[in-house]
Amino acid sequence: MGTIESLNSLIDEAAAKAGNQAKLAKLLEIPRSHITDMKKGVRPANWRIRGGLLAIVSGDPARAFMTAIAEDLEQSEKADEKKAAEGFKAMLAAFPEQEKQKALSDNTQGLASGGNGGIRTLDEALHPILP
């Protein structure tokens, strides 16, 4: 998560969906004071909290938690963790949110289509075939 402002915005949006900050805290299974502390920048929001907030806002827990984990791995100094972050990003890019919505509306049972109507593979995500 880039800045305290973007975290605060995410918390506010999730709290609005939950009903209020107390209900949000209950959904996240944390004390309400932790939310207040995160908004003040006193307490960090780990990937579990950010993933939970994103899941509440987006309704897509898999994408939400993968995004939060990728953000944390990207900040690491370790080369293998940075490489893992690249892999997560490639997986997320293979199934963009717009394609997910289109796939659901086309009644394809939630599968995002790849190049020639097939399901995208990790290889296609890492090495896209350009038009």
C-alpha cells in the first residue's frame, strides 16, 4: 500500500461497505482501536488486513489477498521475494478484473479467456502474444 492516504481511503471504503468501522473491525476480527491506529499511521496494516479490506471492497478475495501479498513481497530486499512478487503480478495480469466481469456476464462460469478463446496460462501472461 503506497501511502497512509491510500490506506485511509481503503479503510473508509471498506467501512462504508461494512456499515461502519466497528462492523469492519468485527469482519476483520481485530479490535476497533487497531483500525483507528492504522488510520493514524501508528499501526501497520499487514497483508492479511489489507487483503481483507480489499476483499470487502472488491468482493474478490483471491485477487485481494494476492495483491496485498505481492505488495509486501515487492518491498523486500531479497531477490527471491521480488521474483515471487513478479509471479503474483503476472498471475493477476493474466486475469484482469474487466475480463473476469465479462466472463461472468457471458455465463462462462468465471473463466477468463486467453489468446484464442482458451484459458490463459502463466506462460501466456509472462510472454503475451501481441496483435
